[in-house]
Amino acid sequence: MGPNIAIYPGSFDPLTNGHLDLIERGSRLFDSLLVAILRNENKTSLFTVEERAQMLCQAVQGLANVSVESFDGLLVRFAADRGARVILRGIRAVSDYEYELQMALMNRKLHPDLETVFMLPGEAYSYVSSRLVMEVFRVGGSVKDLVPAHVEQRLKAKGRI
Ligand code: PNS
């Protein structure tokens, strides 16, 4: 068996400290971790995929076994192309579980050899989501401590959304 490669897929719009916490945990557990940003033309996003990739790259530059790419189409196909054996996902609370269960089982149906592994982010981030970060920012609230400083700067540079 070759290296144990895990893929951590998501929208990352924007990257939060919760994502980053999970990336750090995953990088300690697997030989390498590929952070995969979904290119979703149907979903209106705040940041372009390129902007999200830049922010992720900056955030993981100290983690030698973590890389960042974007993908479209089926996750399991992309994961298999990259030689990944594991899909990594974070579960914050019970409310995440149902959606994650469905996705994991669908992915298993599509590609039985790929295993989904769930990890818990640090409890300080159990309420942090990209959607809420965006919502708070939109109405002028502080997102300090919820996202990396460079993401906060990018948000400010976008101005009031
Ligand atoms: O951060 P998100 O938005 O919860 O991530 C969702 C993501 C990107 C993991 C999921 O939408 C996905 O894998 N999309 C790719 C298309 C696909 O493979 N769909 C079937 C999965 S059940």
C-alpha cells in the first residue's frame, strides 16, 4: 500500500478557523492531506475559487504535507484520481450528522473503496460555519477569532457585501 492520502473537500467560502483546525488535525493523522475546493457554478459565492485557494494556501503554508486544489464533478472521482483512500469531513454537532451521513453513504455507494473519516474540530469552533461568518460580517459584526487574520482582511477588502 502506498501513502495514506486523505482529501478534505468543501466550499471554504470563506475558510474559517474551524476548517483550519481540522486541516491541522488531519495533517497529523495522514501522510498527506489534499484540501479540495468545489467549483460550483450554481452556487453564488462570496469569493472566487481562485481567491479561496489563495487564502487556503496562505493558511497551510507551514504544513508540509498539505496541498490545495479545486475540483468539479464527482468528489469520489477526483479523490480516486489523486490516489486518496480517505475523505475527511468535520462534524461539529449532531445537526451536521444527517447531511454528512447521507453524503458519506452516497460516496460509499459510488466508490466503495473510499472511506469517509469524521473528525471533531476543537470545541472552540463547534459553532463556527462559513455561512454564519458571512452573515455576521454582512451586518457589520466582528469575525475576529472566527477566521484567520488574512481572511478577515480579505473580507474587509471586499467591503460590506
Ligand atoms: O463545505 P460543503 O459545502 O459542505 O462541502 C460539500 C461538498 C463539496 C463536500 C459536496 O457538495 C461535494 O462533495 N460535492 C461534489 C459533488 C459530489 O460528488 N456530490 C455527491 C456527494 S454525495
